[in-house]
Amino acid sequence: MADRRVISAKKTLLYGVLLVIVAMGAYVRLADAGQRPFWADEAWVAQAVRENSYLELFAQTELPMPPLYSIAIKLVGELVKPPELGLRLLPLCCSVACVPLSYVVVRRLRAPRTMALVATALVAANPLLVGSRDLKQYQIEALLSLTLAWLVFSYRRKEGASRWWFLFAPMLLVCLLGPWLGYGFVFPATAILGVLILLAPVAGGRRSCLVAGSLGLLVLGVSTLGVLQFVAWKQAAHPALIDFTENWYIHPLDLQAWQRAAGYGALTTTMTMVPFEWISEGGVPWVIVCGVAAPLMWILALVGLRGWPRPGGWEVGIWMLGSWLLMLGAAVAGQYPFAAPRMMAYWALAMALPLATGLVRLLRGITIVLTRRGGPGMVASLLLALLAVAHLPWVRAYWVYQDFPALLETLREQRRPGEIVIAAVMASPSVRYYAEPRDRAIILMPTAAGTCRVPDLDYNSLVSDSIPYGATRWWLLTTSRRREQMVLRMLETDLRRRYEYRLVAEAGEPSLFGLAQLYVVSRRR
């Protein structure tokens, strides 16, 4: 009887900790989500959703947006206001849902509850957190891959013929809709479905798993070809997007391309546990940090897979390594960017699970050697996994906060009639979304395929030609990120003899992508 009470108390404590982890993960994603204006990468999505009908969004090929994703966020955005919350709500909720679902998946694979807790904490803390507050489809891809993993892993363990349909039908539905909601979904989905074909079932017949896996791959393949033929290939053929993604592809005979890919892979691996803000602000070049951290994390993940109760380790291993290799092949074929960090949410999930179990085994082993007790190692691994979720909300560095609406208000107060305003490249999407449409004196730098620069366009000449002859004063909206201050660099070179500039205001919060800035530019006397 006493043993039962102890077990019951441990379960109560465990589920209490799980609830705290889920609550923390939800809070850091949802807090103030509607108060933060859209930044450049979100603003062009919001603009397209606002200006296009559902039918136009479904068929458009100018912007790289999955058709059903754009329709879904438009629908939710029309139901929930303000748009900063409504349009972000779907990816936000998907990211929140991934936290408890990751615990369910790990437990389905027979990992101990303590290891499942650490894996859930790691998912709550970083793999999905950094990109969870952006108006992008990557969190949807993550939730879909996690859902498919649960369905496939459950199907391999089904007991009794009556349950197979309740797993098989949703599996096919996810495979059918997934590519239309997120293009990257095809990589984890293919790997996860491969588990049904490559591994013998835990329960049930082998033939049933082969049929289910084959049909799932067939539906996924047909759906993927459909979305590619209908919109995705046409979107990818945009010259601006080709120019932008070229560095993320891998040319097989180009050694530098492989070195670059290795750097991206190391960075993405490191970011499954360590926020990039810590890496970039640590004083050591990120290439060195990631070059050391990434191999260690892969070793931890392999240790976690090796010690995972069979056959769960094989399933997670196929999910993690299969997704990676498929994406690598797509990058070599010039079809999909390789290891772009925020586009890897679906892979970060798969990596987080064995990484967490390897971390637990390592720290538990150390504390057993030092203290003959494994409990301190368990607690240490949980706290280490939660480090990012405890720290990042305080520094608020895990989202981009560029408050262009505040600067536009300042501009309205100080700008004289007839004075022009030039918005630099990375400011233009946000200014386009928030500025008065009737204000023709606001000159936006052209962008294509989202925020990509238009190939072969001479932006320097465009800025010079936009300034009225003899103008005594004009305004500039830009960001504090140095490599995006194209107009400021011109003022320091081409226009230096005629004009001087002064920072009037900046708004938002510091981050990797900088603050929103407003400058006044005056003719030299």
C-alpha cells in the first residue's frame, strides 16, 4: 500500500511539472503576440492576405506561400482581431500544441517519463520557440509532422482490428493536406511513413503496415506533385527567389557549397538547444561555437537513440536522419534550401527527442558516479533544457520587434507638407502595410517574392532619382541592422557632399534584425 502511495505521489509530481512546462511554453509564445507589429517577413504575408481573395490566394504564384496556409490564416484573421494576433494565431497555436504532443509521442515510444519530461521541456524552450511568433507556416509543418509521427507510431502498436481505421484515415488525411499547408512537410512525412515499411510492427501484421505505409507515401506523393504543379514550381521559378536561395542550395562539385552547407547544418543543430542570440552575443565567432557544439549534440542524440527502449530508437532515428538526408538531397537537386534555421522546425522536433534523452543519460551517469544518485542528474537535465524558456522572455530577444507604426506617427507629427519619405528595402514591406495608401510621397524600395531584392535593379540610382532636385529636407525609414541600411551607406558616399542625416527616433526592441529607425536628411549649408 505504501509503495502505491509513493508511485501515485511521483505521478502527481510528474504531471504537475508537465503542466508547468506546457504553461511556460504557451506563455512565452502567446504573451503580447497581438501587441507586436508585423516586421518585414511577416508584413508581406499580411499584405497579400489583406489584398487577395481566397481564390486568388489559392492560385497566386508571385509569393512563396503554400495555398492552404494562406487561406487558413486569412480565415482566422477575419475572425480574430487585431490582425497582428489573428493572422499569427494559427502558427502560434500549432507551436503551443507541439509541446504537450511531444510528450505523448515520446511516451508512445516507451521512453521513461523523466526523459519524456526533459524532451518536452526542450521543445518548449527552443526548437519551436524562436520561430513560433512569426507569420510563417513552419510551425504548422512541425505540428503536422508530430501528428503524423504519433499516428504512425500508434499504428505500429495497434492491438485489435477495430482500431486500425481510426489511425489509418487521419494518417492519409494529414498526408493529403500537409504539402498544401507547408512545403517542407514532405521531408519528415516521407521519413516517418518509411518507418511503417522498413520496420517490423510491434503489434499486428506486417502486411498491414506495408500497405498503410505504401498508401500513405502514394497519397503524399500525389499531393506533393499536385501542389508543385499547381503553384509551388511557379513560385520557386521567380528570379528574385532563385537569386535569394542560391546560397542555400548545394552544387555537388562545389567544395565551398558543401562547406557552407556544413556551417548551416552546424548552426541549425546548435539552435535546437542554444538560442542564436546567445551564440551571436557570446564574443566567439558563431562558426567556432557551432563547430564545437554541433558534433557534441549529435553525439548526445546518438547516445539517446542507442539507449532508447527498443524499437523506439529506430523509429526516432529514421525520423531524424531520414528528414535530414531527404532535405540534403533536395538541396543538391536545387529544389529546397538546406538547413535554413527557421525552416527546420519539423526537424528540430525530431532532433530534440533523442538529444533530451542523451542529455539525461549523460548527466544522470555523472551524478551517479559523483553522488551515487541519479536524481540530481535528472533535475539538472530538466533545468538545462528549460534554460532558454526561462531566460529569453526576460531579454525579449527571441522575436523581431520593429515598431514602424510608432515611427509613422512621429513622421506625421514632424514632417512638413511636400517632403518625401524613402523606405529602405527591409523597411518597405512594413511601411507598405501600415502607411496611409493615399500618401504618394512615401517611396518604397521594390521587393519581389516577399522581401527579396529585385535582380539587376540599381537601388542607388533609384534612391538618387527619387529625391526632388533642390530638396532641402526628406525622411528615411530603415532598420538598425547594418547590412540593411542601404540608403544610409549611400548618404555616406554618393550623397555625402549634399546631405547630412540625423536619427530622429527608433522604436521596437533590439534583436538580430534590428530596430525600426527614422532619420531626417537635410541639405548641407
